[in-house]
Amino acid sequence: MSMRPSYYRAHVLLKEQMKGYSMTDREATGYCKMDVRGERGKAHLFVQNLRSISVNTVYGVYFIIHSPEQSIGVYVGVLGLSPQGKGELRWDFSPSQIGDSPYTIEDIGAVAVLIPQEERPGHFICPLIGFVDEPFQWQTNFTIWEKDSKNTVLNEKMIEEEQTLKNHTIEKNEVENIQKKEDFFQKEKNLKITKDIKEKQEKDSKITKNIEEEQERDSKIAKNIENEQENDSEAIRNIEKEKMDEIIKEIVEEKQTEDDFVGFNFDFSVTKDEKSLALIQHWEEKELESVFLICPPMSPFENPNLGKDWVRITPKEIALLPLPTWSFIHHPLVVEGYYRYHHLLLGKGDDLFPSIILGVPGQYYPQYEPLAYQNGFSHFYCCRDIGPRTGEYGYWIVKIHKDL
């Protein structure tokens, strides 16, 4: 024997020796790696495409010792297989004493996977073998090294190891099957959850669509109601206008029967100047003063300088004012103001320039100013002591000069 180095590595390829032990038409193959560092050795054997055999028969892994006299097999372990025909075995060994035998790493000539024959003790079937160097004839004079020369003990040990390995494999397969079942049930559960979520989303989508359709219908109904209310408001304003016209007509007819207006013809076809002249000629100051005495007094403004002697009037009292004022009866601001607030306002001007003041209640909006000013309204008095502001409550004012 040569001197063994402190570091040694070998890679032995295993090839098929005996036909009939592969799982498919392809040959069974494998390898064995050996790594030695000092007095420690490690080996790893792997095979594939090797079929399983009966329960009482095992695959044993052996180092084959090559010598001129005979070949000796040193048992190292049992090879277990997976259902896919793959198997592996790892073991530690002493490079100076293989398997408690007197042989060292330098004596190993091959690595073999052997099956002991029960009907022929001492004989083996070799499905796989790999040679470290050159192939040699090892089966002619082959024997198994036994420490105590009891082959039955070795076989029993091999069978026990194989059974333990098979039990472990069975347990592993059972665990894998349980895991597969759990994965299957979990997948089914996830599919059901996904289906339920999708159905719920479709249901929510239909509900949302129905809500949107209902909202659209409600919007149309609200718009129709709003249009109807506008039409009703317009109709009410027309009715109020007709009533005001009737009231004025009644007042005029009543005046025509009084002595003060004997021979006075209220022909609405005459001009504004003619009406004003007729009032100046026939009205007496006491008749206008009676309006301020009979109608309810009011204090509509915080600012005391905005007119005086304010009273609450209706369209009936407008007929007692100078005839030019009658044109305001049909003004949109007057109709809207009386319709909304059910009164008009009458007051007196300052002493330097005697006049009467007609006020129409409403809210100040700048877009109303052009129409109001074009029809004789000159100011907007706010109820609070402030200047005109958008949305502020107060009265649109028209001043009628009259000696009181």
C-alpha cells in the first residue's frame, strides 16, 4: 500500500450491471462522492430510475475491496428509494479503517449496490456498480467481510435498517398526502371565496346601478315639480295682478260716485300728465292724510333719517296716491314684493322737499337695479343701518313729490 495523502477526493459514476431493475426503459444510474480530510471521511451516494423491490429484500451499499486473491465487500448501509425511483445515502467513515475492517481508503476499487439472494446465501445481484479506476473482475471470488463471521446478523441488520427506512418513507409519504389534501381543500376554499366575492361585487354593481337609476328618476320628478311650481307661481302672480286691477277698478268706481269727483272721468287711455293734473285739481290734502291716519304705522328702518311717518298699505291705497304712481302697480318688483310679503310701504319725505315715498319690500340684488331704475325706483333702503348689500332685506323706493 502507498502512503495515503491527508486530503483525498473521488467521484465514482455508477452504471447498470444487471438489467431489469430500472423503472423505465432508460438505464438506472448514479454516483458516489468520497471526501477525505485527515482522519475524517464523508461519502454521498445517489441513484435514480431504480425500481423498488419486495419488503423482505433490500438494496445494500458496499465498498468493493480489490486484491489479487479475492474481492471483498464491506457493507456501509441500506439504500432507500422514493416512489419516483430516487435514493440517496450519506455516511461518515474512517479512511484508515473502512467499516471496522482492516482495509483503508486506498483499498477501495469500486462502489456497488447489491441485493442479497435469500435462496443462495452468500450470492448477490448487482443492479449498479462504479469503479474507482479501471474495471476488474470482482464476482469470481467475492465474499463479504464479517467482523464476527455471522452473515445472518448482517442480513438481519440490513433488513432492520431497510424496514426503518421504509417506515420513515411511508410516514413521509403520508405527511405529503395529508399536505396535498390540505392544499387541495384550501384551493377549493379560496376558489369558493373568490366566487363569492365576485358574486357580491356583481350584486353590489346591480344595486348601485338601480340606485343611480332611482336617483335619475327622482331628479326628473324633482325637476318636473320645480317646473310645475314655477308655473304655479306665474299663475298666482297673474291672479294677484288681476285682483289688484279689480281692486283699483273698484276704488275708481267708488270715487266716481263721491261729490268730490263728480264729473271726473277716469279714462285710463288719457296721458300720465292729464291724470296727474286731474289729481292735483280734485284731491284734497285730507284724503291723503287719512291714509297715514287709518293704515298701521311701521318703523321699518334703523336709520331715522330715511323718511318718516311710515305706514303699511295695500294696493287699494295706491289709488289715493298721485295718478303717476299707478303705473307701478303692474311693475314686477311691486307684484313680486306684495305677493311675497303681503304689504307695501308709504311714508313722507323731509320738510325741505315735501314728498310721499312708496316702498316695495324685497331683497337687494345688483341685477335688479337696471330694471328698477328704468321704471322710477331711485333707491334701495336697507332695514339695517347699512348700505345696499347682496341678499340684504329692505325696500325699493320711489319718491313722488307732493305738497302735504
